[in-house]
Amino acid sequence: MKVEHATASSRIGVALVAVTLIVLTLAPFWGAREMLRLLAEIFTFVALASLWNLLAGYAGLVSVGQQAFVGLGGYLLFALAMLAGVHPILAILIAGPVAALIAVPVALLIFRLRGAYFAIGTWVVAEVFRLLASQVSVLGGGSGISLPASIVIAMAPSRQAREFEIYWLALALTVMVLGLIVTLLRSRHGLALTAIRDNELTAQSAGIDVTRLKFIVYVVTAFGTGMVGALIFLMKLRISPDTAFSVNDWTAFVIFITVIGGIGRIEGPIIGTIIFFMLRQALADLGSLYLLIMGAVAIAIMLGAPKGLWGLVAERFGWQVLPLQRRLVTADTAEQTGAKP
Amino acid sequence: MTEWINVILQGVLIGGLYAMFAAGLSLIFGVMRLVNIAHGDLIVLAAYVALLVTQGVGIDPLTSLLLVVPIMAAIGYALQRGLLNFTLGEDLLPPLLVTFGLSIIIQNGLLELFTADSRKLQAGAIEIQTFQVAQGIWIGVLPLIQFVVAIAVIAGLQMLFYRTALGRAFRATSDDQPVAQLMGLDTRHVFAMAMALSLAVIAIAGVFLAVRANFDPSIGPARLIFGFEAVIIGGLGSMWGTLIGGIVLGVSQAIGAQINPGWQLLAGHIIFLTILAVRPQGLFPKVAG
């Protein structure tokens, strides 16, 4: 007997993912400038939503304050690049561990709040970060600051080279974040996390240290979110407390994406991001009505199809794109499926 | 010295408003374990309802409460029966995400209807009336009314909880929902009554908020956070605790603002986080059992 992850659909899925990755890596050679920008933005949302999905969908930690770490990453990028002369790419890499380090005392504090009150606690933390950022006058205080042109030019000589560099950076970071999540979910901890997702109490009684695992997930999520935040503000070239710690941009959209795509499944945030961007292109002219519609769609999906659109597909056809499920392969089933025991 | 006494007094009086934000939040959490992320936006919605009522009927804001309170209570009952009851269950996620979506809907709906312009309710001469309680120490009439109303609201909720049949139904459902149902309580109705009551309190808070300061569609989430902080500071499950929590928060903000205007909100958050660190059960937790 042995445990297998892959299914027929996941073998096809992995092949599709590989082809997509090659096509996306070559995008600078086939896509226009606007295309690259849009794709890079999509990648950052896939990364943010996947991280939130890990936090809320698997570990059951519903945070409405992840903008704390997006903004923190952004401000770390600006501080390191402008005040310490660190290369922006190195600054993105540093933003991850620093965000994780700061997440430790934050987690110790807000983990005292249970369930839904935890959610608002995360929001308070984000507000504290925003108010503190607006007190830092060397980084523009409340009105914000732009990244000096000299730092941007130092990244690459031509504008095109810079745009390619940032595109590949966004792709690489997103692949890294997804790789991190997949690796985590395929590990022992992943099995425990899936158990927590399905039933926390049962998981606990099976001997899983739920609190410790949640703590690890919170810190890992902060690590990834901080790096993505730094990248987002390298793309924007301008930061202010209100944009960096925006609950709409970095939490509301991310929650809608995950809920629509399918919470608690790795494919959900990717599907959700694609739908979200299609809706955004279609409804962009509607202004605030667009957000209103997004809110209504998210509520309808939460009530009607709580596992999201991918959840419907996965349950109907038994598909999985990435090999994450665990199936026990015995001699009998091996004969039937043709797998070697 | 008198300057600081005035500052602290202002903080205590605004604490009454925060206690009203908190009482509605605490009430529904107590009865059905629901944390309403749209709580702050509903406060702002009440302010806009009051704006329409005062302009439409031509009455002053305090009298408008006679209409705004029942309107908001009706909205609360309908919201619970029509939407939120379907989200309740073992899983925490649906109520959180649905009320989060509701928050976005209310904010953007108000933005669409009323634009982002700041509004204020005009209460007339009473807004600027003050009286002197001691040499150099002044109290505004309106803040004092607000504080007295807050105490009355909390005392009223306390009475309702422990002296009436509805309160008994609330406590029974809170303790054990299936058993309460077996005893013949329609929990869907009990939950809807709790939400109606919560929104009635919200209506009072919203009107006082709108008389005191400018409001616009985006200020809801900050009110939710103030209410939440007051609940946690005071101690979960305690009605009088929310009053103390509101006062602690109000005084912290007032002192912070006096030292440096940029520190007003930060001071409140820091006191909240400090209390969470050293006394996570809050100052006056409900006695167990």
C-alpha cells in the first residue's frame, strides 16, 4: 500500500500548468506593453489571493487585515531603497523575512482573539500600521512619496528592459508563492492543515497542535504577502499610507477573488482572479456600482455555492489541477488503475 | 490643569457614543455569535436615514429618532430573516464574509446615492450650548445628553436581558440553541429580534454621530473598530463593560489628540492592544456561569 497524490486529471493539470508557464515566461516576446502590465497585476492578485486562501481557507484564520503586510512590504521597499541604498530586487527579498519577523509579535497578540473577533483584530493592526506610516516624515508622512527616478533607472538601462524585468519578477514571485503553498500542503503540515480545514475539533483530537500550526501559517503568509506588497509598490512607483494599507484593494478584492473562485482549494484563487479581472474590464465604467455588484456576487456565491466556482467543478467531475489530494493505493486499486504498487 | 480636566471630560462623554457602537455589536455576538463587519456601515446608514428624515419631514435630529429607530429596527429584522439567518451555523466563514460583502455594498450604495460629500445634521442652538460645572471646566449640553442617553440605552438593554420574556429568549438561545428550539422558541425570530434591537441602538448612535461631526459614506469601518475595541476593553459579554470600554477608549483618544493631533486614533489603538496583551479577558469580563 502507498499514498498517491496524482490523479489522471492532475497529470493533465500539471502538464497544462507547465505549458502555461512557458507561454507566460515568453510573454515579453509576444505581448504588448499594456498586456505585460495587466499580466503582472494579475500575477500579484493570484499571489495575494492564494496566500489569503492558505490563511482563511486552510488554517481557518479569517483575516480582513492582510493589507497590513502588503503596506509593510511596500514601505520596506521604499525605506530600504531610498534610505539604505539597497537594490529594489534585494529589498523585495528582504521584505519577506522582515514581514515574517514582525508577524510574530502581532500573532502572539491577536491570537488571543477568537474566531470572528480575530478578523477585526487584524484590521486594527493594519490601522495601527497605517497610522504609524503616516507619522514617518522621511517617507512622505500622510501624503506619501514617489520612488526617485535614479533608483528606477539604476535597475536597468532602458525602459523596455525595466518593464521586462518587473514582469519576470512578478511571474517568478507568484510561482514562488504558489510553489511554497503547494510544498506546504503536500507536507505533513499540509495534511494537518487539510484536516483543520475540514473539521478543526476532529483535527485537534487526532493530535494535531492546531494553535502552533495556525501560528506557522500566519507567519508564512506574512512572509509572502510582504514580498508581494514590496513588488506591487515597485510596480506603482508611488506609496502613501492610504494606498498601501487600503482594505478595499488588498483585502476586499482578495476575499472576493477567493470566494468566487473557491475557498480552501489551491485552484480557487487562480480561477477567481481570472473572473475578477474579466468582471473588472466589463464593469469598469460603472464606478462604485462595480464594487456594489462584486459584493453582491460574493454574497450570492457564499450562500449558493460556498465552495466557489472551482468547488462546483471539482465536486462534479472530481478534477484537481495540482496533485494535492491523498489517495491510498492498495494492491486491488493498483490493478484497476494500472498503477504500480 | 483645568485644560487636562476638560480634555478628559470630553473623552468620557465621547466614550458614551463609543459604548453605543459597542452595545449593538456585543448584543448580537452574545445572542448568536455573529460578528457583524457591516456594523459601522449600518451606523453611517442610520445617519443618512436621519438626514433624509430631518430634511423630508422638517424635524430636528433628536425628534427624528422617533422615526429613525423604528426604520432601522425594521431593516435589522428584515436583514436577519432575509439574509443573515442563512449564514449561521458551525462554520465561521459565511457570516463573516457575507457581512463583509454587505459592508462593501452599503458603502458603495451610499456613495452612489449621496456622493462622497461630507454631511452633518443641524441640531440648532443646542449644538453650541455649554455650562460651567466648576471654575474653568465646561461641559457641552449635547455631549452630556449623548452620554446620558448612552447610559439609558445600556441600562435598558440590561433590563431587557434580565427582566423580560424577550431577554429570557435571548439568553436561552445564547446558552443552547437546539434546546431553546425544543422549548418552542422560534430561533429565526429570536435572532431577527436581536438584530432589530441592535439596529435600534445603531440608529441612536448614528444620529448622535451625525449631529456631533461630519460624516460621509467611508467612515463606517472606523466606527466598527471603535465599537469592537470598546467591547474587548470592557470584557466580552458585559453590557456595563462596554460603557467602561467606550470611556477608556474615548479618554485615550482625547489625551492622544491633546499631545499631538496625529496621535488621536493611534492612542486609542495602542491602549486597546496593551489591554489585549496584559488583560485579554477585558477589564470587566462576564462572570462565568
